Amino acid sequence: MIRYTTSTVALAVALLAGSAAFAATPGSGQDGAASAPTPAPASAVQESVPDAASATPEPSNDIVVLGTRRTDRTLATSPSPVDVISSAELTSQPAANMIDALKNIVPSFYAGQNSISDASTFVRSPSLRGLSGDQVLVMINGKRYNRSALVQVYGGSDTGLGRGAQGPDISAIPSLAIGNLQVLREGATAQYGSDAIAGVLNYGLREDQGIELVGRAGQYYAGDGESYQIAGNAGVKGDWGFINVTGEYVDEGQTSRGRTRPSAANFAQNFPALANQLPNYPLPVQIWGNSPSHGFKSVYNSAINVTDSSKIYVFANYAQSKGNQSFNYRASVSSTAVDTNGVVRNQGANGAFNNTFFLTPCPTGNATCPSGGFVRDGNTFRFGTLYPAGFTPRFVGKTQEAYGVLGYKGTSGAFSYDLSGTLARNKLSLSMYDSANFSYGPATQTSFDFGDLIQKETNFNADFTYAADLGLAAPLTISAGGEFRKETYEQTAGDTQSYAAGPYAIAQQLFTQTAPGVYVASGTTAAQGVGASGYAGTSPATAGKFSQKAYAAYVGLETDLTDALTVGAAGRYEHYNTFGDAWVGKVNALYKFADAFSVRGSFGTGFHAPSPGQSNVSIVTTSFNNGVAFQAGTYPTNTAVAQYYGASNLTPEKSTNYGLGFILEPVRGMTVTVDGYRINLRNRIGLTSPFIVTAADLAAQPALLPVGVGGQVQYFTNGFKTRTQGIDVVGTYRTRFSEAELNFSLAYNYNDTKVTEFDARVVGTAQLIDAENLAPKHRVVFNAGWTLDNLSLNVRENYYSSFTSAQDYGQTNGVPNQVFSGKFVTDLELSYTFAEHFTVAVGAQNFTDEHPDRLKPTSTVQIYPLTGGTSDGQVYPRNGGPFGFNGGFYYTRLRVKY
């Protein structure tokens, strides 16, 4: 049982102090957050979807539906720091992926580019305030959004701050469907349940009437990465209720910002007749850039009035996408190349190309050539006949998201209720072509299906609020409710050859014929790797379904004790069938010293429950170290292999959150908020540092055969503590200059994470450096908008401070071998509205074509003048840093709205 002394105190305050809780208004309460009555102002906010060029309301008057159950909270009167991002701001981003749109808007939101990152290229794991993607709760209309089916097991900086996470895939949400996005920038587990440690994202869906069509086309300055997006929204509404539907199709082309490998350049020079058989020729043999992808997203939102004060509501999200990723190149011949230090270095061929497979078995019943042996003769096979110029596997990921909510809510005087159920399913289907299972020799397939990863979730929520008039400055809002949640993680088996050991997984015993019927032993061949080269499918032994159930109850109180003092508190209890109980609580307050100045603060505890996916994921992939391939396996904590290396069952992550800030409105049209925060996180879940498999390990655990001697093993464990602290500054100013409207905003985030305690099996030195320095500590977003009649100009200036990537590029005595410098990135957009309903825009993202620093030659990184890149073709940090390495992107967009 998990118990916190601090949370018990917070719960007592919630029950005894007559304070308050937080969490959602009409259509936005969930997960133990009951809905309050639906007031006209909140409805108006969700339904308002202004054009980018149109005037917007005073920012401090935006109704806040997150972090409170009261219906009268605004940005300037909220005890919790909340950002309200408009539909116009989301849809004006030249990014089809919601992750990239938020990266441009929210300073503390971080996600890598993930160019060659296994399945993590298809489902990227973002970070908020330096914490992983499953420590941020995502909601739609106040209802919990489901996790993706992918557990982020890929190592290095590509998954970085989200390594080991299993969070939601927000890329399935189309921007055009959103009325507004509210970002709660503080812990809220006591209000919303597990995962809300770093904060909460709540997407409020559109409820407006009309038709809107948006088309966008663009490409990068380099001439590649063509991107096409078309989206439409239609809504009808009346006294009966409303129906609103959104659909979006996206097609994005491949980018390439690397160089070919020295081994491929040598091959083209030495074998010019075969050069056109090099993968991707004449492009680099492996692609460092965006993977080509296309997909469809849709959202349905509706409510039907049953009575004047109650309604049935239904909303749903369905999306599917397909991506095609370049893997690492497998060279067919060895060669050498000289690096910038003048050192001649071997560019080795993949080991399978150096092996000869002998196909003639020993004659039956021959005593000198026993059964199981092979005759050393001319009947042979070499992989050079299948892939003369080597090969680069292409990894294909198909994602599918299905999410639906049905509910009934209403009011009766000061009492409100919200009853709802959620069903959700996320599936990731993985396959590969242009590869091989070397252990099958000439019988290998070249394409493989690896099976499906499936995440299913079922939620039931009952939320209630009552506004009691006790003679205080405001009614005492009493909230209570319960939740049932079940999630199931499933892995289905792949093709046999995708995971299996073929006949050549064991070294061939060879015999040479010296006389008719007489043979002598003449050596062995090399044993070949098991499973598809690049990624191993799920075997029937590891396939299965794994479930977890949880029950929750919560209570909350909030009120204004005086005209100047707002207080609130919440307490929550959850029980899990896998690990037991959790108690968490939260208190906060706001004091208004003057009309223009308020101070607010909060304190709370939280937790993140380990998911069934984290406890049961099993996967084997091919990784590379200085161009040398090896197999890396992630094993469930309850398997003999993981326990052989010391695994134990996962326990919840536990947090304590502190917040203190102020709100300043010095002049009309200007609002400034400054909020400091600290998050102490214990029992953090992560993947262990790799264990190297020895021959003795393999003998003790035959299940290690897919990894093999020299391969690596890892598993999930609770292994470290962190302290994250920082400050958010948000300022907005809206005014007029002559006939023009001027809008300015400045958002600054300073975020500093320290690993305060760790298990050396989990956090190595390079991981320690990246946990604290992978994301920039300083991030600034400055926006300026100018509007005159139908013409608008918007400028956004981004600043990203320096960052490291020690897991990829090494460290020396705790100091990263390369620190990538800070950069300014400028975005521009000019738009014009004509004939009232048509708006055309042209713009450039990263107008000045900035890139992260190029890789420098170090003790762990060699640059080759022959190609201008590393041995695997890298030029820039592989994760792209905070803004990616693709460079400038220009686009045009047409919007039609009736």
C-alpha cells in the first residue's frame, strides 16, 4: 500500500477546511473530475473558433475549465497556472502532427525528431517540464485519453526524456477539431488520477455551426519533404443540441539530411556496375530525416438535449496512419576510410556477408560425416547473391486509434452530475521489407510481419458537484465521484521467421571428402543471428494479453473565503489489483492583493501507476555501436531472463509538487503570470543499462538465444529519483496602433532536472547527463501579430538554449563530448482574407534555415572527409535537437469558412 503523510494532511484539509478542488466544467470533468453546470461563458469559449486574422478576446477573460470545478474561473483568477491555446493558434501551425504544433507553442513541451528510432519513429514520446509522456495526463472534453500501444524501449537520445514511457499518441488528434486546448501546468493527480504529475492537456472539441475547409502545401528549403494537408469541419446546432464532425488527410514526404556511408561510397567506386543496386541510390544508403507517412484523422462531437437542464453527449476520435522508415545499412563488403585525424578505419561488412553457407548435408548413415554435418563442396550460398550491394531494411508502422465516450450530464439547481463511459483501442502493426533472417540462409524471407501491439482501455466515471451557499464570498463547491478503469496490453505473434532461429543459428560442422565415402572434419561456419535483421517479431511464447484494473474515489472543496482569498483542496484514493492502494491530495490558494496583482500557490502529491505494457513488453531489436550490429532485448520483469539479471515487480512512481507564482495586470490588455514549480519524483521507472550476454549467461538461460553472446539485455525497474524545478513566465499584450490591431505574447520556461539518487544498473553516466541536459534549460517563444482590415502578419521568434546528447556521442569523466549551442529560430506568416470567407496565407517555418550544430570529431565520433559524415552518415545530432535538423520549411494555406 502506498501512503504519503503529506497527502493524508492534504486530504484532511480537503475534508475539514472547507476549501476546494479542481478539474473541469461542462463537458470537461473526468477521471474523478465531475462536471459543473454548463454556463454560457464556458460554452462560448469552446464554440469560438476565430480566424487567425480576427480579433481575440482579452486573454485574462478566457474561461478556465481545467484545474477547477467552479464555472467562473478565468486565467486571471485561477489558483492554478493554465494556458489557453485557441483553435486559431493550433490550426495556423504549419505542422500536421499535434506534437510538432505544441512544440512551437508551449515552451516546456519537448519532443525529438526521431529519424531512425525503430517504432519510436511512428509513435513519438513528448515531454512536459522534463518529465516523460506518461507523466502528463491527456484528456478530450475532460475525459481521459488512452495510451498508445507502444512502450518506448528504444535507447539513446531519440526517446530521451520519454524512454520507458507508454503515453498517449496525440498525433491522432486533428487540430481543426479543437475549440481550445487548456494546459494545466501543475500536478493534478488528486483531481484526475494517475499520470497527472507534470500537468494536464485538455482538448475541448468544437461545438460551433458552419463549414470550414483548410488546405496546406509546403516543402523544405532543401527541396524535399513535400507536405500536403487537407482538413474539413462541419457543424450544425439548434435548440436540440449540436453535431460537429472533423476529418483530415495528411501526406508527408521523406527528408534526408545525412551523407552516405563511407562503405557505400567505397562500394560505388570499386563496383561502379553495381552502384545502382545500393539502397536509395543516388541518395544515402540510409536516410537521416523524416520518414514518409500518410494518414487520416477524424473527430465526432455531439450532444442532444434530453431536458432543458440535461443532455446525452457522444464524442469519438478515429485515426490511422502509415510510416515507412529507413534502418541502418548492412554493407556487403569491407573497406577502409580515413577520418579527419588521418586514422585509417575499417568499414566492415555485415557478418552474414562474410559467411559461406554449405548446402550439402552429410550422407545418411556415413560414420565419417555424421548426421547434422555438411559437406564442404561447391554447393554454397552467400548473401551477396541476394543483396550484392548490401541492404537497408525498411521498417513499416501502421497505427490505428479508436476512442469513444458516451455520457449523460445535467443540473438540478445547485447540483450537477456527469455519468460517462469510455472505450478506446490503439493498435500498432509493425512489418519490414528488404531484410533477411540470416539463420535461415537461402530460405530466408525478405519481408516480415512482426505482429500487433494493442492497447485497450475501458473507463467509467461518475462525477457530482454541489454549490452550497454558506454565506461566504462565493458558494462552497463540493465535488465527489468515482472511477473504474481497466487497461489491457496485448502482443500478437508475428511471422515464424520474424523471430525464429533457423537451421544456421548454430555453427555448421563441416566435413571434406578425401575419398569416396570418406570424410574428415574441416572446421565450422559462423553461427547466424536469429530473427529478422533489424527487429524481431513477437513469438507465441511472449505473445499474450495483460490487464490491470483500478478503482478510484475522490472528494474536493473550493470557495472564496473572502473577496480576496480563494482556496481549494482535493483528495483521492485509488486501488489497483496489481500493486495495491494509493492516497494523494492537493491544496492551493489565490490571494488578490489588488485588482492588478494576485499571488497563488499549490502543494500536492501524485503518482504514476506502471502500465501493463511496461510490466510485460518483450522485444528484440538490432542496434549498432560504431557500425557493428548487435541484438538488444527488452524482457518483462516476471520472466526468468529478467529475474536472472535481478528484476523485480514494478511499483508506482510517487511525486510531491510545489508551486508559487503571481498574476500581474499592470495596464489594460496586458497580463503577466510568473509561476515557479518544483517536482520531486521518486521510484521513477526506467530501463536498466544494458547487461552484456556472455556464453555462461546463454548456457544458464537458453531463452537468450535471440539476443546471443555479445548481445544486450534490459528490463524495466524503479531505479532513480529526480528533482525538477523551474519557472514559467507568460505575458500577453493586446492593443491598437492607428487602425491596426497588435497582439504580443512572450512565453519563457526555465527547467532544471537533477537526478538526486539512482541505481547504477538503471542510470549510467551518459544517461545521467542527458536526463539533466538533453532538453534545453531555457526556452523562449515571442509572438507578434499585426492586423489591418483583412491583412495580417505574424512573427514568432524562438530561442533554444544549449543541449547535450551524451548517450549518442559519448562523455569523458562525466563531461559530454559535445555540447550543441543555443539557437534562434524565426517563423513568419502573412495572410489575407478576401470575399469574407476565404483566407490565403504564405509562410515560412525556420525562415533563416537554422540547423543544430554539426557533429564534431571526438574520441567517440569520427568524421570522414570522403563523405562529410560519420561512419553511418550522420551530420547533425540524430534526434534533431529541440527544433529538428530539416532546416527551413515554406508553405501556403487556403482556408474557406462559412
